[in-house]
Amino acid sequence: MAPTDLSLLQLPRACREALAEQRSERIDGHTILIATDWWNREIAAAHLPGVPVTGPDVTQLSRGDLFTDAANLDAGSEEELLRFLWRVLAWGSGMTLRLNRKRIRAVANSPSSAVTALRQALQAAREDPARAYESLRPGGHNAIAYLTSSCTVGGETSSSRSLNMVRWWGTQRVR
């Protein structure tokens, strides 16, 4: 069988339309509906800092929102680090809240080690986003329980979408 000449193939219409948009709009504008009330209730019930995860009446977050958060994040503030984690998880999970109560409990069980892991990831992200990702998975284990990458073939799951946010923490240093 002769190889297919890929130059003759046309992208599907949806792909062509998406590529017609500016990259910043496609990426920064990637908005996800979030369960704001659930996040605020669960985090408060665990007696953890970082609430509210959004302002009043906000029911969605975009990658651009998270890029802005990352660019302005104070690594010395436990509250800011945890609010950023909650926002990344909320964006990554959308309205599917699977395992998020366990993630919140994992942070509540050891807040100082979770904050230390987040600080290390943030520092690494400013130099090497891949190293930041690896710092949350030292030795192939989770630095924060239930914060895992569970990729599926051909797609991005909610938990992999959350962890993939770490990969670009450092990519938005100059905006």
C-alpha cells in the first residue's frame, strides 16, 4: 500500500475555524464551568486557607485566569499557593468532582508538606516546567496524594488537565 500524501488531506472544519483564532484566544480563553460553591464549602469544611476560590457569582475559570494567577503568585503566602491549587483543580475538574474531596483531605492531612511541594513546583516552573511537574511526582509517587496524572489515550482527563497546568506555570513569566 502506498503511503498517504498528507498534503492532500484537509483539516476538519472545526479545526480550521479554531486555527483561524489567535493562539492567545484559543489558549487563554479556554474556559471551564466550575462548581464554585462546592469548592468553597469543601475547603472551608477542611479548615484550609484559600477560599473563596473565585469572586462572587463567578462560575467559570479560563486558562488566562490561571496564567494571571501564576504570574502574580506570592510563593511566600500559604493562602495564595493553596488558592492557586484549588483554582487549578477546579479548572481541571470542571463540574466533574471525582477525587477532589480526597485531594482536599490529603492537603488537610499534611498542609505543610503540600505547601512545600507547591513551593518547590513553583520555583522549578520559573526555570523548567517539566521539572515542576516532576517535583509533584518525585520517584513516580505523588507529593500530594490523589494529585495524579491519569491520561487517557487520545484525550485529556480532568486530573491530567489539572496537572498539565503545572507544565506552563513557568511559561508565562513575561506577559
